[in-house]
Amino acid sequence: MLIRVDPASSTPLFEQVAQSVRTALANGEAGAGERLPAARELAASLDMNVHTVLHAYQLLRDEGILELRRGRGAILTGGADGVGQLTDRVAELVAEAKRLGVGATTLTTMITKAY
């Protein structure tokens, strides 16, 4: 799994790391049981502070997507399957919106309002 960040973005780096992992799960590029890079290794490869990566990993842990264990590292959990299920449900929602003639902009507005 490739984790990407944009240092010029207004989104905090830790959130970009977490979002990159979520995106990989949603796209099927990663799944439950997969090990993420060690925080130090990822921080070095992204040229950022290790605490920033740890913050992202802790956020993902709190969301039930990641399990952190000393000596084992960061492993995607069964909660990661929930992201895949959500992706399937979103695909169903988009298909239903198309069937009803609801455009992407309107659907996005509806989702944003509901969220």
C-alpha cells in the first residue's frame, strides 16, 4: 500500500496519512490482517515527524481500523472490513441515484447535508 501526503495541503499531515489508509481500504488495495509500515519507517519515507505518523495510527485505532501492538506493529483489523462494506453500499447508492436520475452534484450535496 502506498501512503501519500501533500505538504502544501491545508489538511493536517496526520489526517492525510489516515485518509490514505482509508482510501486504500475502500479501493481494495489493503485489507484486514495487512501490516502497515512501522511509524519510524513511514515517517522517514514521508519526511515527517514520527509523532505525526503515530497520531494518524492512533486515529485509525480509535476508528477500529487499526490494531497497534508493541513488537507487532500496526495491523489492519476486522474493522477494515467495515470500510469495504461501506464502499459496497456507496456503490449501491450511486447506482440507485443514477436509476432515479439524480446527478452527482445533487447526490454529493445530499450526502454532505446528511453527514
